[in-house]
Amino acid sequence: MDITFNDVTYIYQPKTPFEHTAIQQLSFTIPSGSFVAIVGHTGSGKSTVIQHLNGLIRPTKGEVVIGNFRLSADKKQKAIKELRKRVGVVFQYPEHQLFEETVAKDIGFGPKNFGVSEREVERRVYETAEAVNISRDLLQRSPFDLSGGQMRRVAIAGVLAMNPEVLVLDEPTASLDPKGQKQMMDMFYQLHREKQLTTVLVTHSMEDALQYADHVIILDHGTKYMEGKPNEVLVKQEQLKKVQLDVPEIIAFLQKLERLFGVSLPYNGQTIEELASDVALLVRGKQA
């Protein structure tokens, strides 16, 4: 599903002393099947964008188009329930939303309440549990008996069980250790590829935006500051500093390498191991 923001403005508590413009004249397009990172400091408008993506709020001005769904201030979207079936949102700390007595019931809660048959619900529970690496022997246990990482995976499986076409990830690796962060992001990227999802990653992690996204949108005080391919946008150190962001660590390393040795090594999605090999060849060549 394509996603388009057309000149969208959203104002919280308009015409009151607490009026606040969260996003202003925001326009961008997310093509179907793409993996897009939306990056920005606190207060940049990221959370407000998320709430528009499944109709939790409607624009004060402008229009949001998600596939065949149109959200605007002057037109109420009648099929909002259908939109929310097709746009799955993994909010920050999704494990806090668990409540059922078993893992299986929690995963199946969404599709069951949307009228999916018992047999299909059961199939989706098994399929999505496997997709997020939750073994079948855990399905009849209470989700509150699981580890924090397992609870998060159960909550994510509950979103996936709705068979969304769009997956929105709101800081999905918050509070996880580095190993857990990588495992979680690798899982999302694999799901993105296998299910051909349109994936929107809302994050403060420049490393994740660089490694996983094929397009990045940077917000600043509710407006679009920059957008483009990660390896073109996330190398602009001076521009990023102006909006309180840093270049990813790997880019900072390559820029320092160029200053110290006078050699340029472009980043094109290489792994750490591949970069280490490239750097060793460059240094040896420089010393020869």
C-alpha cells in the first residue's frame, strides 16, 4: 500500500490556550513495498505521524492517503476498522499491551475480534508465533511467565496475526541490549522481505535507519527537513547537527578514516566484517 501525506498539518487542542501545532504542511510519499525510516529528535512530530497512519487521528488540514483510504478533516473515513486491519502498528513497549491468559489467546485476539474463523485464527497463531521465534510449547503458557524479550515477540505476533499490508514500528528496540536490538531488527527486515510489507520504522537510531531502510525522512519541529537514500542523507554531518542528530557511528568512523589516511571508502551497506577487510586493504595499499 502506498502512503502519501499531502500538505498535512495537525494541531492539538486548537482554539485553546494549549494549542500546539505538531506537524505543519508535511508532504512525503512512501511507495508500496518499501522500508522507510522516519527519524527526528523528541518533539519532531514522529508520534503524530504514526497516529495518522492507522486513523487514530485525522489531519487538521491536508490529506493522508493510504492505499484506497483517505483521511482529511472534512471527510470522516467510514471504513476505519478496515484500515486498522491493514495497517499494523507496533507501539513502543508493545509487551505492556498483553492481557490474555495464554500466549495463543493473546496472539489470536485481534483476528478473532475481527470475525476471523476459529480455524484461521489457529493457523495464524502458529504461523506468526513461528515467524517471531516463539516455540509452540509456549503457546499455552501465560505471557506474563515469559522473559521481556519473549513478551515483546508475542505482542508483535499479535499485530502480524492481522495480516497487515503496512507495518509501522515505533522505536521497536527500546530497552533491548545490543544483541537483542539486532535480533529484533533482523527479524523485522526478514518479515518485510518475506511478506512484501510496506514497513515504516520510526526511530532515533541512525544505525538502524542506515542499515535497514531504503529511504529516510528526517523531521524537525513538525516539518520535513531532509529525505533521500540513507547513504546519501545520513552522511551530512553538519546538516544533521543542526537538528540535534549525529551521523551513524559507522559513517563517523569512515569520515575519520578519510581525515587520517586521506582515503575515501564509501558506505554501500557493507557488513562490519566487509568494511574491516576493505579498510585493511586500503591501509596496506597506503603503506606500500
